[in-house]
Amino acid sequence: MSKSNGQAEINLEEQQKHDPEHELPAADAGEILSDKPESNVAEISQASKKQTSSDLEKALAERDNLLDRLARLQAEFDNYRKRAARENEDFRAYAVSDAARALLPVIDSFGLALKNANAKPEDLRTGVELIHKQLGDVLQKLNVQRVAAQGEPFDPRVHEAIEMVASDEVPDNHVLEELQAGYRIKDRLLRPAMVRVAKKSS
């Protein structure tokens, strides 16, 4: 009897486990979601919109600031370019005026020579020589220097060979005769010297 009663109790417990009436009802999904109030979602969305709006305003303000700086820099550069061009023009004008002012005494001397054109040939020659020296002094003040040529080794950078002449008067490939003087200002060549160049006679 005791065994059968024990077996009956076990079977009863197993029936209760599989009996749907004794199972607990499943939790509703809506009840689970209801643990997060809708008000929290709305607040988060509102905060995100405010942050996006704030970032956009900052970006627009920074853009406007950069555009303003760019406009200022462009205006300053245009003013600098115009000022530099004006100063360059003024410099060229003053440089020409200084050269012209230095040449005025030479012109005056030529005028006096023409007034005395009937003078003796010796006196006329002396006057022309003085004018030539006067003009050389003016060029020297303007930093214009004559290119060395006569008897110098031929240099195509400052000499222009008009003719090659067989001669033993000077060494081979040296300037035998200067036909027209060359001039330079410091390292800048104004014009080359026109020369005849010696070559060894056969």
C-alpha cells in the first residue's frame, strides 16, 4: 500500500507540471515596453534636435567669420598691390628725372659749342673733349661703367665680334680693335662692345 500511494503522489505532481491550468501566464510584450515611458524618448529626441541646431548655428557663425576674414585679406592684398605699383612707377619716374637732371649741364655745353662753331678748330676740339669728359662723369655718377675691350680676351658675354682678323699684334682670340664701346650698370649689361678679334696668322 505504501508503495502504491507514493507512486500516486509522484504521478499527481507530474500531471500538475504538464497541466496548462497550473502554468503561469506569459508576460505581455506591451507590459515589458511600458517599463520605458514614452516621455523619456520624446525628451531624448528634443535634446538631440537642440544639439543639432546649436552645432549648425556654430558652423554657420564660423563660416561667416572665415568669409569676413577672407574678404578683409583680399582687400588688403589689393591695396598692397596698387600701392606697390604706384611706388614702382614713382621710382622709375624719379630715376629718369635724376638722369635727365644730370645730363642738363652736358646739353648746355653742347649749346655753347654750337654758338662758337666759328671758333678755331683747335678750340672746337678742346670744347668737344671737355664735353665728352663731362658726359663720362655723368655716366659714372649713374653707375654706368664702360666695358673693357681693347687688348682683352674675347668674352662673348660682353663683346660682340664683328670680324676675325689675322694679326700678331695681340694674342690669339683677343680684342684687336674696339669699334663701339660697351656699357654696363653693375652686373647688368646695357650693350656689348663691338670689336674685331685677332686670330693667329697662318
